[in-house]
Amino acid sequence: MKKLHALLFFVFVLNFSLTAQSPFGTGQITNQNIGQLEDASVLTASQSGFGFFGYFPDAQQLLADYTFDIYVPDAYDGTEAYGLVVFINSGDNGGFKNQWLPVLDDKKLIWVAGDQIGNTIFINIRMGVGMASALRMQELFNIDPARIYTSGNSGGARMAHNLAFIYPETFNGAMPSCGGSYIRQVDQDYETQEPDGHYEAILDYPTDYLDYVLPFDQRFANMTSYNDFREGDIMNIYHNGSEVDGLKGKFLETSGNHCATTTAHFLDAVNFVEHPFLEVIQEEFDGMTTIPFEMMNATLTNSSNLQMGHHIETIAQAKSTDLFLWDDPKGAILETSVQLNSNDFNNNTSFHLGMWSMNEPFYYCGFIGNELQENLPSILLSIDFINEQPTLTVRVENPNQADTEVLFTSSFSDWNVNEALAIKYHLWDEELRIELGAHLDTPLEIETGVILLDDMRSIRIRWNDINSDFWGSTAWSDGAFLTLNSEKNDATQPAAALLIDRVELSTADIAVTTEIPNSSSTTSVDICMEESIEFNGQVITETGVYIATLLNALGCDSLVSIDVTVFDLPSVTISESNSTLSSDMNFASYQWYFNGTALIGATSNTLMATEEGEYYLEVTNEMGCSNFSNTIDVSLTSIANLESYGITIYPNPFSDHLMIESEDIVFEATLFDVLGKQVMADLSSVNDFSYLERGIYFLQLQVEGNNLMVKICKE
């Protein structure tokens, strides 16, 4: 009986682990003991030194001492892997957020939050409970290891942020709300409760720990609200921490006081941490790769920059040759920077960063991205260097809306134009957030639905706050292209060149329905001597590279070149010996001709001539080039002429017997069919040919050193 019970128990556990159905049901579950780890080997020390085995308490003891609030979407049945959100609250309960539950359902995320680990509890216990629950929940549920995140409120957000840094091997990102932390102290540019208090720095990470964290490619959605007293601290973490260090981050705010949030707020955070970041353009302008731009009056410099706006040109432009999509919940992220390449300030140069809908292919061709185009959905950011405080303007063209062209205008307050200005777009179906590397003054013009955030460097444009269903359903559906444009306002004055040091564009989906032209293409063409090809109206017969500007399928100018190689024709001579024809060299293929007609099956380098007439050979070499040989006129001996050699053959035509008689002349006789195939050798003593099929044959006689060929016919 004991054996049977043990076996039944084993089967139950095995079935449970395979199906991973929720052991606690679905919906909101409170104060739940989730048990201890079945496999303690999953416990690992942290590379930072702040995890288990040194800083966190024992995981098994934490799991025994604490209960948890859990949310399991109703659709979860264990057959599909769900994501996991490990939440750390500032209060003593799990901290369910009813506004977030629809997002957990829609995005298939399970929630777990420790009870009684609020702000009054030591931080090593709070983070230890969160990490232990992450490991245990993976035993209890079917969890996708690529979708495990931390989150938290206020002080709990600081714990969640740190926990993601401590165990980047487990957590793919973090969504801290109304609080945050970082792995080093950052500049204190924005208002805080305690100026220069370095709220963000909790733990003393190793100085090189960032190098360990970066390759994990984590994502951090920093959530706050306009009247959150921690908003300035979170700005410092975002702008002066993750952005400076190259971590993937997004700053998300909503209206309200400390820890205010909404369903849309959390949805934006989840969409960001799960953004696939498919690269459409990643160009450092190092000159070592093909540039994904069609350029006009723009060149690469030796210092890995794209230089635009030469002194003698009015317009310079780089236009992307890759289309991209952005109008979805995850959207696109674009980063670039611009600076004036001039020691003295120049007051007649403008820079334009444009995004244009590929509604009609003809918009792309000959397109100059310094002005909006009527009825073409577009977003144009322009910087005018009209004085020592350049002005930034954001314009849009939307065929669905009226009177919304200029959305925002403001002057920079602290940008030295001889330094690079970073420009970053977070662009998705709900909004465009423009983040700059310098600060702006109070807006000179601002449309309803547009806000200059209180960091004075972020412009937030919410499309539907301007007008409901702002872009409609057709704009941008076939993709967009990008332009970088430099414009000289006064054609009589020299313009300082603008330098672009990089362009990086990532989207959630790069599939588009329309292709745009490549700026250049080269095709290799091989021809043989005496052949020719036509290229752009030119007949080409010699080796070389030939270049032309042609119209492609979209009617756009494209630089097209062909690399032509001309190969010599093969040279071949044939000769005859005893009615056998052969070539003097080896070639890839052969074809024999008789009286101008190709002989079927005669494709070897030798041929037995079985009829009188003209024979020649066509050969083809390994390069595919063909040529003809000399011609040989073959004469065969008639039966009547054999009498001079003392040989008689009769009857001809014959039926079953053929007689070959000689006057004491020694000869050798061989019989061939019409294709030159040997039928019988040594016929000197054979006269019964009844077995032969009716038809024409050739009899070869070797007499006194001569090779004689005569035609015979069997009836």
C-alpha cells in the first residue's frame, strides 16, 4: 500500500507540473501561502553581491514567513505560458491596482505581491521576498521566462527597480511607479524634495556593474504623474541615468498626485517593456557599410559624421531607403543628433527632421523634406538658427484635420549650437514624445493636446487630445520614410554645414506594403567576344564599368551601373585520320555538323565520318562562349573504285549475304551503322548478315595502308 500511495502521489505531481494549472484558481487571491521551493538549485548569488547568499535572507524561510496577493487572469489554464509581474508595494498589503487588471488580462500577465513588506521593512527582506516569489511562481505556473518584470509603488518602486538590476538574469525589465532607483548617483538637474539628496542611490553597486547589466537588454518604463513629488527624482533617473548609460527606458506620466495611474498609463508601460525593438536603421556613418539613405549634397566626414549643407548649396538632404511603421501601441523609437560645424554662429541655416507617410510612391521621388506637403500625412521638426537661441517648431500635415499645422514653437534656453543636440522620438499610436538634449523656454506657440513637460526638454503630443481619431485609419498604413534636411535661408550667404552623428530607428513591426527605390545598384554582366549588350542606349562590346542615371519603377532617379566582362571565344581545329574526325583541344561541350545541320547525338570530341560531305565542329568553353572549327570535306570510296585494289563487293543492295572477294589482297573490314557506331569487326571471313536490320551501313576497309569507306544497303 505504501508503494501504491507513493506512486499515485508522484503521478499527481508530474501531471501538475506539466499542465501548470493555477493551484489557487483565477482572479484576485489574497494572503496566499505559495509554499517553498521544490528545487533550491535555482537560487543563485547576484553578480552585484546584493542577492541571495550574502544580502537577502534565506529564500525558503522568506517563503515560509510571508503570504502573497496573486492575480491570475481568468483565461489562464496552464496550456500557454504567461508573463509574470513581481510587485513590491509601499504599504503592507499586495497593493492590487484595479486600473491595471484589464491590462494583466489582455497581455496575459500573472501578478504576485508579497504581503507585509511595506516601507517599514528592511529593504533586503522586501527585495528578497520579491525574488523568492519570482522563483516559486515559475514552479507553480507556466511562466514565459522572457516576460518576467518587476513593478512597485513609491518606496516599493525603488525596491522593484533595484531588484531588476540585482538579478538581470531573471527580470527582463521593470515598471516602477511614482518612485525609482539607479545603480549610481546621477546629476540632480530637476526639482526634488531634497535637492542634491541623491534619492536614486540606495545600494553601492560595483563601479563596473553597468557593464554587466547592459548586455541583458532590459527595458525600464518609469511611471509618474504631473503632481508627483517624486517626479523630479524620476526625471533625474531617466534623463541623467538610463538615457546617458544606454539603457532602454521610457518616461511615462499621467495627471494626478503621487502614485496616480490609469489603465492606459500601465498599458503604455507594458507595451514598452515588451517592445521588440526591430532595427530599421542603425547607422553610425562610419563609412564601412552601405548607408541606408539616398543623399543629396551630403557627404561622409572622416570623423564618422554625415555632413549636410555645403557652403555652396542651398539644400542638402538624406532620405531613408527603408520604410517603417510606427502607428501601433508599441510604436517606434528614433534617435539622432545634430550640430553646426562652424566656429562662428551662422544665422542662415535650418535643420529639418521629417517623417512622411508613403501614401503614394510619387511623393518619395524628388521629395525635399523642408516643407509640409498638402494632403501628405507628415510630422516635421524644424530648428531655425535665427539668433543665438535657436527656435524649435513642430508641424504636422493631416488631411483629416484642419488648422493644426503648427503644434509647438519654443526657443532653446541652454543649447550651445556648436555642441551636438540629441533628439529622441518615442512615437506610438497614442502620442509622440520628443526628448531633447537641451532645455526649452516657455512655448511661443502651443496647440491644445501638446505639453512642454516640466523637465523643459520633453514635448508630449497626444494625438486624440488635439482631435478625436486624429490620424484616422489610412494615414501611415503603408509605412513612412525619414528625411534629414539642411536648408540655407539666404542663398547669397555661406551656410555652416550641419553634422549628423548617427541615426537609430527601431519599430515593433517593419512589414510594409510598398518598397521605395534604392539609390544605387550594380549588376555584373558576362558576355563573349563578338557579342554586345545595350545599356541606357549605349551598345557595349568591351570590358568595363558603365554608369547611368535611370528612372526606376517609381519614376525616381537611381544610379545604376553594370560591370561588364568580355571573354575571348574558344579557338578549335579539327583534323581527319582514316575517316575519323577529332578536335585538337578539350572543351566543356561539343556539337558536330554535317552539311550545315547538327548531327543528333554527335556530342563527343571525335566523330566517324560515314557520309561524303562537309563536316565542322562547334565547341563551348567553361565561360559559356562558343565558336566553330574549320571545315573538312570528306570523300568516301565507291564500290566501283575498289576494283583498282583487287577487291569486289556484291551484291549491293544485299539481302542476307554479302560477298567480299579479293585477289590475294590482305585487308581488314569493319562495319558501322549510320551514326558511326561499330556493328561488327573483322568481316574478312563473314558473309551471312541475315541478323542485321534493314538500312544503310558503312563498310570500312583498310587496304595497303589506305582507309576506304563504302556505303552498303541491306534490303
